[in-house]
Amino acid sequence: KTVLKSYGAYFRERYIEGKSVRKYAEAHEMNRGSVDHLNRKFIAELAALKARDDADGVCRLREK
């Protein structure tokens, strides 16, 4: 339901399964620079969502 849905597979592989940038790049036939760029875009979207949540006084992200 959020813009982060498009990053679901990336998040799962990199942060839940713990794949390194190199292993993620090899698995998806990308170079490491492309994976770094994807990670920067993901973090930027996450930060924007957090800022929106703070402004609205709502928490759409789960906290653990």
C-alpha cells in the first residue's frame, strides 16, 4: 500500500536474509554500484515515509 512495496524483495533479501551487497548483485546480475544506488533510493523513500508519519502524527511503520 506504500511506495515501499516495490522494495519488498530487496528489503527481504538484503536485511532479513542478510545478503551482502556483493551477493545481492551477483544474484540479480547487477554491479555493486547499482545495488548501492538502489539502497540509497530505498533509504530515501523510508525517510520520506517517516517524515510524513511524523507530520501526520501517525505510525505506519512497525516498531520492534
